[in-house]
Amino acid sequence: MARRSKADAEQTRAAILDAAEHQFFEQGVSCTTLAHIAAAAGVTRGAIYWHFANKNDLFNAMLERIRLPFRMMLSELQQANEQSTLAQVKDVICRSMLLVEQQPQYYRVLTVVFHRCEYVEELNPVVAQQKELNQEVIATLTLAFNRALDNGELNPCIRPEDAAISLNALFVGLLSQYLQHPGCMNLTKQVEPLLDTLFVGLKKPG
């Protein structure tokens, strides 16, 4: 019975997160209430409060469901592999962007973060966490580009941190554009050539 209750609780929590994801996507975060989410999930507001302290806690839990694969990809960059470092960086960024095109959940959640979320007082803790994640991305990319510099791959005229900031800006910009106007580009076909516009300049001449 205890196992069944735990399984039921996990199922209810997942249903609430699914409902929140769709409600935030359709209505925006500020216009979505816990009552909307409860109705969409087929549960009571009390059930939501059993699993989440408030809407902010629920919003953050929704984000955590997609952060793990991104963090796993970042961890790949902290270690060298058989690829060249620049090829490894480009591969990780390409796969990260393709997740958004190929996985509807990533598309919905990141659309909420980029275009359905007002940066108001209520969501400041979440905004701060997103800032920390962005800083983590830049720090990880900087380490990778430092390795590329040591390997003789990176143009010696380019600071690794500048390369990291530039790549992150391109990544975030392309992602935001795609999420706002999905038909504007085909990531499967275009993401690698688009990244190459930056990587051509990053490579050491010769």
C-alpha cells in the first residue's frame, strides 16, 4: 500500500507539472493561477500545495525537468575526448539546440522562460537561478576554449572568455529567435552552418 501511495503521489506531482507547463505556455506565467493548474491537472489546489510551496516553487520544478540533459552536456565539455576541443564544443551546442526542435517539452518550457515569463518580483528567485545557470555555461565554455588555446586550435588573438561570451550570445539569440518564430529556421539543417559563422573566426589561422 505504501508503495502504491508513493507511486500515486509521484504520478500526481508529474500531472501537476505537466499541467503547469501547458498552462504557462498557453497563458503566460503571470496570468496563470494555481486554480488554472489544478483544473487542468484534475486535482485540488490542496494537492498542489502538498507538493509545491507556491507557484514559484512549481515553476522552478518545471525548469528542473529539462535542466539535467543540458547540465550533462555541459559536464562533457569539462573533459577532453577524442574530438578536437572546438569540434566538441560545437557538437554540444548543436545537440542542445536540436533538443528544442525535436523535444516538445523543451520547446514549451524554454518558450515560457524566454517569452511567457515577466521578470517581476514574484519570479525574482527563478530569474536569479537562470542567471547562475548562464554564468555556469560561460564558465564551462571558457574552460573549454582555454583547452582549445593550449591545444593550438583557438586563434591566439582571441581571449577564451570572449569566445565563450560570444558563443553563448549566439546560442541564446538563435534560441530566442527560433522560439518566438519557429518557422524562421530549420535547426536540423541550419544550426551547424549558423554556428560555423562564429567558429570560422575562432579557429587558429593556417
